[in-house]
Amino acid sequence: MPVLSCARGHDNRPDLERCLTCGLPLVDYDEEAKALLRRFKGRLGSFRFAVEKILLGVGTAGKGIIHEFSHATAKTPGAVYLTVDAAEEKDTGKGKTPYIPGRNYVFRDYPPGGGLYCHIGRQVALRDEGLTGFLKNAGISQGDEHQNIIVVAATGGGTGSGAGPAVIYKAKDINPWAHTFAVAVTPSNVETDRYHFNAYYGVSSLLHFEDKPNADVIVVLNYDELRRVTGVGPSGEEIKTEGLVIAMLRMLGLDIGHAGATRLARLSQDLGIQAYVPCLGMGRSMEIFGSLPNILESAVLLPMSPVDRANVMVAYLLIRVPNRLSDVLTDRVINELFDSWAKANFPRLKASLCLITRLEEMSDRISVCILLGGDSLDNALGETKKGFQRFWTYLQKAGQLERIGLDNPTLETISRNIDFYNNNLLRWRS
Ligand SMILES: Nc1nc2c(ncn2[C@@H]2O[C@H](COP(=O)(O)OP(=O)(O)O)[C@@H](O)[C@H]2O)c(=O)[nH]1
Ligand SMILES: [Mg+2]
């Protein structure tokens, strides 16, 4: 259905030809833009619309989340949704988006069975000659200071853990100005050691890759917690599992514009804190909860990965507030309430920041995503470190390291990256 608009922005029924208020003809701007592009095709050459927000799913789970996200959100100007995977699966079981050339990338030569191991995923992604071209064609552009790139991947498999960090590395290589965010789903504690091995490798490579810091901000979501926590949508309906990731992605990927992303990324860089545990409170009614601090409290009761409050040094609040509550919850009030709540809750707090989105809605439901940084990553990763070490020992004993492209020095670097990150934080805390 075409969207017909009056040039002056008046509302009209879709079956009209002229605006009821001012009489101007109603225009289908999408069609007009296409006609314009057709007409100037030769002259415009490489003309492209600016892309500000790139949401990219890597691996089976990452791809599924981006597919669902594209169905759940209205088309947003300046935002593109992309996927990168080892195999072409027409239907991820959840999202039903068909493969779109230029939007969904499939690696050319993934070795059979290689999809299970992180290091193979990384090597395939680094060697793949088409990946950089795909990222450029999709809109990542050199020297564009206004791009946010969000890579979503589960880290238990081989593609998300290996290729996910490599995609960020390649994207930064194209546009070093871009802000990069990683949303990493870590394995459930009951998953086997191979998954934990991949996950530890994956998170380490998101921190640091080929001797360079990698993602500006890494949001760590544990798959167990994800299944445990639920939220409520604007009309009171229950949101579960993938719905929560989608709600969080909407806040992190679409709500916050370039200015907000710059503040998050800069502050994180300045403080040397890359990893964050999100705490989500979706669709909390002010009438029921009574106050914003109560809503914040309800969110931190169920963090999406284990976190020790005593170690938290930074707290970011992403918040969606319906206009109906704007008189009570002004920007100044929200900032003050959050700051004093965070200081009272986190004894070692060094910085806090609020990013506020106002919604044209009549409900009284507020959504919050609080990102907590500064605690040790080993805490957030739960059983993952032990699983990594056990699987490393097993691979060594079974003489299997080389078969999956690995060696001890590589794994020592992987391990050292996380230790280095944790030790820096420890020094700062004490
Ligand atoms: N978010 C999400 N994660 C999942 C789901 N099923 C499995 N996982 C997690 O995804 C991991 C496997 O990642 P997957 O994307 O299949 O591997 P890849 O394709 O090699 O990157 C497992 O370790 C699980 O923790 C799901 O339905 N949703
Ligand atoms: Mg897969």
C-alpha cells in the first residue's frame, strides 16, 4: 500500500487525490524517489541514500533475530538490516524474510562441518573476498561519521563466535569512524563445553581482534536468562525470549541516534569499559509500579547475565517514555532520578548516562534497558571460562587443535585478552 503524503504534512485518507486541508496534491514519495533515481541513473552513478544504522545478524541465531526484528519494526529511514551466515537457510524457523541479494550474505567456501568451530568461522570471514564488498554495497562507507553498526550473534556456535567479531573488524576497516556495538548471546550453563569454548573465544575476539580493540560496546546476554525474563508490550501483552532481544535492539539500534551512540561509545572508550550486562524492564506501568526508581529496581532484579552490583562502575539508561507522562517525567527529572538511584545502588559508580526516547502513545507504560559495566567478564560469562579451559585441554589431548585451525599461542592470546580486560577493571576498582 503506497503512503500518500501532503507536502505540508496534513493527515489524509489514503483514497484521496488532494489534501482535504490545503488542497495540494497527495504524493507517493517512495514512487517519486524511484522515478527520480530512474531518470538520473546515468548521471548519479554511485548515488546512494545515507545509511546511519546498520543492524547485522551473524550465524543462525543472529540471523533469526534480525529477521524477526525486520518483521517487528516499521521501516526506519536510514536503517538497513543485514545477515551474514555460513549457509543459506531460506527459513530460519521464525523469521520468514526471503533472501534478498545485497542484504543477506553467504560465505563462499565454508568447509563441511566447519560451522561448529569458532576459529574456522574467523578464518573463513577474514579470507572471504566478497564480504568487504557486501558491507560497502549495503551502505557502510568510508569516512561517514554518522554510522552505528550493531552486530548480533549467538556465541555458542562457530559462525557467530568466529565470523561475528571478524565482521566488526572488517566494517571498522571500511569506516573507522563508525560506532560498533555487539549483542552477544552466550550459551546456557547446560550446553556442552564446545559451546563454551566458542563463546569464550567469541567474546574475547569482540574485545580485541588482530591486536586492536574491536567492538566499542559489547552487550552480553545469557541464553538462560533470556528465556527466564519476560516483558510486557504497550497493550499489556507478554513479550518473551526473542521478543526481549528485539525490544532491546529497538532501543539500542533505532531509538538512539548518532549523538546518543557517540556518547555511549566515547564514554565506554574513555573508561576502558567495553562489556555490559543489560537489565530489561519492558512495558512497566507507572500506575502499577508507582515510580521510576521502582521500575529501575524491577529491571535490575533480573539481569540478563550474572553481575555483581558491588563491582558496577558505569550505568547507562535507555528509556522510552510515552508523551502522556512527559509532564511528570521531564528530561531533568529522569536524569536526576536515575543518577541518585544508580549512586545508591552501585557503591563504586563512576559515571551514568540517560538516553531518552519520547513516544506518541497514550499508554502509561515505560520501557527501560539499563546497561551495567565495570564488573568482571568472568562473572558475566558464568560457566564459560571453565568450559573453555576443559575443551582446550581435551583438544590438546585428543590431538585435535590443528584440525580446527588452532594452536596453543592463539588460545593463549584469546585467554589473555579477557584476563587483561578483567585485571584492568580490578585495578581501577580497588
Ligand atoms: N537467541 C537465541 N539463541 C539461541 C537459540 N537457539 C540456540 N541459541 C543459542 O545459540 C547458540 C548456537 O548458535 P548458532 O547461531 O546456532 O550458531 P552459528 O550459526 O554457528 O553461529 C547456542 O549455544 C545457544 O546458546 C534461539 O532460538 N535464540
Ligand atoms: Mg549455524
